[in-house]
Amino acid sequence: MTSADAPAAAVGTVRRRIEHVDTDASGVVHFSRYVSLLETFVLDHFEEHGAGLARIAELGADLAVTELTVRYRRPGAYRDPIAGEVVVEHVGAARIRVAASLLREETDGSRTELASGTLTFAAVHPTTGGPVPLPAAVRHTLKGIVPDAA
């Protein structure tokens, strides 16, 4: 997924730098950290729209990842400036599917894709972990940022 694949209004971008904790001894991002970075960018995107984990918890639910796919493209390194592009693809009664890309921001202004993936979240009860409906306010908010929601 790149910004060319989705309407500009539907793509959320979050920026940060690769930290030491993200890398192995050689300073290259460890493969396991890409998943964590993608999830962080997705949750930050939800938060920016008022549908973050705290809001979901206030409404009596939590989110659990039920499906994850990741494609590794190129290695990232310590202190690389990165951007996460996020597109909410589908919001259902109890599930949310989100595509995300992790991009290195190059000095010439271009971006190089490091990894991309799709995360599917299910709404769950915070104590039992059993499935629950996605709170209506959160569902409505997230549906408002789905590219073809109109």
C-alpha cells in the first residue's frame, strides 16, 4: 500500500525514527520489530481519529489482533527516519481490517518501503477476552475514514 493506492484523505501518516531497541547488534531492524512498528502506527492512527485503545476501553471493549500478514521488502537501520502509512480498509460489526506500510524517508524526499502488512482486529471483552460488538461510536468513527465509505 502506498499513498498512490488510496485517496489522500484516507491515508494516515505517522512519523518517528528507528530506535536502538528496534535493532539487532549490527544496527539493522530485527525482523520481529516490523510487526510492532506496524501495529504502533495503526494504533496511533486510530488515536488521531478519536478511536484509540483508551476510547475503546471507555466503551467497554478491547482489541485483539486475529490475523496478520507481513511482507518484508528492505532492511531499516538505527536512526532511520520512518513513516507509517495506514488505511482502514474495512470496519464491520466486530472486526477492523487495516493495511499499513513502513517507509524510510530518504534525504531526497522519496520514500522506500521497508515492510507492509494487513492487521485484522476483533473487539473483545476486556476481562474475558470473548468477542463483543465493536462499540458503535468507534465503528462510526472508523467507518468515516474507510476509503470507499461514501
